Amino acid sequence: MQSKEASSSMEVDTVPSEAKVLPPKPKFKPLKPHEMASGQVQFRKVSVPPHRYTPLKKIWMEIYTPIYEQMKIDIRMNLKGRKVELKTRPDTPDISNLQKCADFVHAFMLGFDVIDAIAILRLDELYVESFEIKDVKTLRGDHLSRAIGRLSGKGGKTKFTIENATKTRIVIADTKIHILGSFANIKVARDSLCYLIMGSPAGKVYSKLRAITSRMAERF
């Protein structure tokens, strides 16, 4: 009797359980860029300051061509509102192109050349950082004028040296400073400009800049 029970239990143990058949995974086609926002058209507006209106008219086609033909973004100038308006199209390859184009136009409005600002459309890690001299040190009168002079240098020499060493572009508009570049390069350029604002002579800033850029070259 015991042997029969043992054999029957063995038989029960060896009976395989029925495998559960799962339904096939659904296969969805990837969404097109204009479908990501529920098919709604995305807009951006960039204000045009009065002093940049004439330069914008002169080089409008240089801004219009890469945005419309390469980035596939519609662009127009609203003369009444003094704004550049951008919107997506059904054939826009990437929804992020709209923000890139808005940053490109905004960089031109801040005073950067089109040749420099167009790099925002080509590279992903570029952005613009702005600050004022009073954010670093409160200066008035002749002290402020001398600080702006130290930032530029004779014939713009100091500004060009910092730009070339840090691979950035700098615009000094009165007391406002705008820097275009990658995150690490902007930090180095900003530190150099802050030293000049605080009163360091250009020679001392150059030596610090030389040491930092050589370290960065070794790292990368």
C-alpha cells in the first residue's frame, strides 16, 4: 500500500502545470513631433529691443533661412507688436527645435553676431548667461566706468583674450554682461570677468586664466 501511495504522489509531482499564454505585446508607431503636444501648434515669441530693430532688418534672411529651411520652424516678424514669432510645423523633425530657434533669436537680440549665435542651433550644450556688474560689486560714477574699461581692455584686447582662451563669446552692453558658451567655459569666463570687476589687473587675470585653461586641456 505504501509503495502505491508513493508512486501516485510521484506521478502527481511530475504532472507539469499548464503555462499561462500571455497576449502579444502591442506595437505602437512612434509619435510624430507635432503629435506629442496633442496635435497643438507650439508658439514662442521673442521681443525685439529698439536698438536691435535696424540690425534685425539688415540680416533678416540670415536668421530666417536656417530656422525655416533647416530647423523646419515657421518664423515671422510682427511689426505691430515688435516681436519675432516662431511656431512648429507638421514636418518639424524635433519639438526641441522650437526652443533652440527661440534661444538663437534671443542671443542675437542680446547683441551676439549671427555667426556666433547660430552655434546654438548646431550644438546642444550651448546657452547664454547674463549678469550685471552690480551683482558682483556695487560701483558708481568713475569707478563703474573704469570697471567697464578693465573688462574691455585697450581696443577690446582683454575681452578677446578671455573669449579665445575660454572658447566663449562675450557681449558687454553698458553694465550688463552676456556670455555664450558651454557650462564649464562660461564659469571660467565669468570668474575672469568678476576678478576684473573687483579690481584685479589684467596681467594677473591672464596668468590665472592660463593656468585654468591648461588644466582644462589636460583633463579633456
